[in-house]
Amino acid sequence: MSIAILLLAAGASSRMRGGDKLLETVENAPLVATMAKRAISLGPTYVTMPDLQHRRAKALAGLNVTPIPVPNAIEGMGASICAGVNALPTNTQAVMIVLADMPDLGTQDMSMTIQSWKKNPDQIHRGTTQAGIFGHPVVFPARCFDALGRLKGDSGAGAVLKNERVIPVILPDEHATTDLDTPEDWKNWRSKFN
């Protein structure tokens, strides 16, 4: 079965007060590159970008990914999902949407979500915490592509998810929900490893 991975990396990083969360170093590389490396082994990987000259695009140099420019990225996550889904090959059977600012989300977590989808390929599958709180990644079957390809604004895929039965995929610890948006988030996250 054909699944694509869509890594969302077109956001403004506005809460980093001048920094770029996706260029923070994780596993000796910028986070956006680390997340792309984790995804590549699981399927064709597409990465949304504010534009193809952005520093994040340069951080992906040499990696087997397809960058997708999102000129209207300032509108929010919906614009990024819309651009990404509309750029997928027509024979794609599902897309796994992954937020690029989630450094705890590893290849194993993504693989577990894909394996869940393979057992029930017409349903949406979504990563959850041990406590059952929904997060990422999220696998959408192709029947959802039309709706995803019309998204706008900053609510992400919420409008698509609210009318669907979603199969939870329980991931370790808080892997499904830990995203790092501020310098304080990054400081607290790094303190776990010192």
C-alpha cells in the first residue's frame, strides 16, 4: 500500500522570539532534518516550507525529500496541509501528517501509526498519549484528500477529523503531544537529558 509522509515545516516559529525552532539542534542536526531522516525510511517524504530559499530548505540539502513551498503559510497550518496534500502523486493511498516541531516523535512511533493504518486502511489513525490524549502523527486515507486539499486557516485538519471515526494509536510517554514552541519549552525539554 502506498503512503506518503507529509512533514509540516512551513510555520513562522513566531513564539521563539527571533529563533527558529525547526533549526534547533536535535541528534546533531537541525530538527527539520532530523525529523525528515526519521520519516524517509518509511515512505516518500514531502516537507512543506515557507519558500524554497528558506534556511529550513537548506537544512534538508542532500536528503531524499520533496520540498513543497507554501507561499501563504502565514495563514496557518490549514494552508500547509492544503499545499502538501495537493502536491502528492495521484496514486497515493494515504498520507501521514507529521508536525516537524515534535522531537520525541521517532521513526518507531511513525511506523506504529502506519502499521495501524495497514490493518484498517479506510479509517483515520491518530497517535495518542498513554492517557488517550490525541496528538500526532495522523494518517488520512485518500478519501479525505479532497477535504484536506481545501483547508484554510490555523485549525489544521480539525474540520476533517470532527466528522470521522478516528482509530487511536497509543504511543509511548507523551510522544504524540510534545511540541516545542518557545525557548522555555526547549530549555525544559533539554533538561531531561542533562
